[in-house]
Amino acid sequence: MTSTSASTRKRRRAVTLIAFIFPALLFYAVFTLAPAFGGAWYSLTDWNGLNPTYHMVGFSNYTEAFTQDGSFIDSIWFTLKYVIFMVILQNVISLALAVFVESRGRSKVWFRTIFFMPNMISLIIGGFMWMFIFTKVLPVVAAKLGLRFLDQSWIGDPNYSFYAILILSLWGGVGYLMVIYIAAMQNVPQSLKEAAEIDGATPFQVFRNVTLPMIYPAVTIGLFLTLNSSFKVFEAVFALTGGGPGRATQVISMNIYEEAFSFSNRFGYASAKAMILFAVVFAITMVQLTVMKRREMEA
């Protein structure tokens, strides 16, 4: 009798959990999994997004993307350049801000709010704000203070527009990672830091040998988030340069967007490019997670 009642309770608990999970799982399946599998299917077709009829073309879309589409290859290289800069700079700056904020006394709440606030603004709106800064404010500042290096064609020159995109992306993203690193640093036992200081360790040595190894899981999360968001960057480029001048600052996501919606409405071909982007992000993310997990275990 007791075993029967226990199994009944377990069954009811399982049904309750499924009932709570099912709406979210259904929403995820309908709006995420189904479009993903649909995109994989349409990448093998010549569908234009409007005509209900289409033809299977196999892997010819993938072959065309790698052998005949020079703009797509250029967008891949530009995106990889952007990813390298963003992964390094965003994590380093976010970690430095976290250390700075945690070193403040009662004012740390204000600093957290200030640095996190850009994350609450749409990057499109932020892009228009920085467009005004780059085109109107910086030339005036350069003229008034004699800082001629600020008076550049930040939007029209490909060499400088890349850095303008980086500045906008970092402005909008470092606050979020900073909060993650602050949460991880607050979980480091204070006794370990005090013991290291008593042994004569400098603040930098305490951070490098005590704090940093203890927050490796947060670093793994930070690298994972920046890798994914950097490969899928769209708003910052769209708001500042639109991929220009020409296609000098075009990223993969913008190339896919133009292929599907702006030029020829080749949804099947755009889907193939999207699947290539997914494969690249998935492979690099798996390598990054494997390496970082191994580092966590060694630490």
C-alpha cells in the first residue's frame, strides 16, 4: 500500500512538472525548432519565399556560396575579424569593470547601474546616438581640444568604420558581462583573499592566483555569449554603416539578410548561408566549451 501511494505521488509530480514545462517547450518547438529544421530543408531548394512551388537543388546552394559568391566569403572574413576583437575586448573590459566596481565602497551600486544601462537600450537606437557622436560631436571636440585623431571619417572610411562598429558593440555589451563577472567574484571566499594578502601577495597576484581561477565558469559563460553574439551581429552594423561603404563592413548576417529580402529574394540560397553560419558557430562553440571546461578542471 505504501509503495503504491509513493508511486502515485511520483506519477502526479511528473505530470505536474510536464504540465508546467509543456507550454514553454511547445513555444520553443514552434518558434525555434520548427523554423530551424525548415531552414535546413529550404537550404536544399530554390524557393524564393513567395512561390508555393519550388525545386530541390541539393547542395548547389552551398557550392555556390563557397565558390561563386565573393561577397559572402568577404563577409565571413570580416565577421571573423570582428569576432576576434569582440571576444577579447569585451571579456577583458567587462572583467576590468567588474574588478573596478567591486573595489568601490557604497558607490558600487551607482557604477553598476551606469555601466549596465546601455544594455537596456536598443542597439539600433544606440547606433543612431553614436552616429551623431561620430559625425557631429567628435569633429567639434577635435577642433576645440586639438585632438586631431578624433576628426576622422568614422563612418565613411572602412578602416575607421570597423572601429566605430566595435565601439558601439562594446558600449552596448560590456555591462551585461560585467554583471556576470561581478556575481562570480562575489562568490569567491574572502578568507582565501585575506590569506593570500597575509602571505604578502599584491592585489594583482591575488586576482591572478586566487580570484581568476575561481571564476573560470563565469569566463566560460562570457566567452560563450560573446562568441555567439559576435557571429550573429547585425544591429550595430545596420545602424552605423549598413554594411558600407560598399560592402566593406558587411557581416554574415547582413549578407544573408540582403540575399533574402533586399536583392533577389533567394530564400533557399539565404537559408544555405544561414546553415553555414550555424555550422561555424556550433563548431567553434564546441571547441571553446571543451577547452574552457578542461581549464576549469585543471584550476
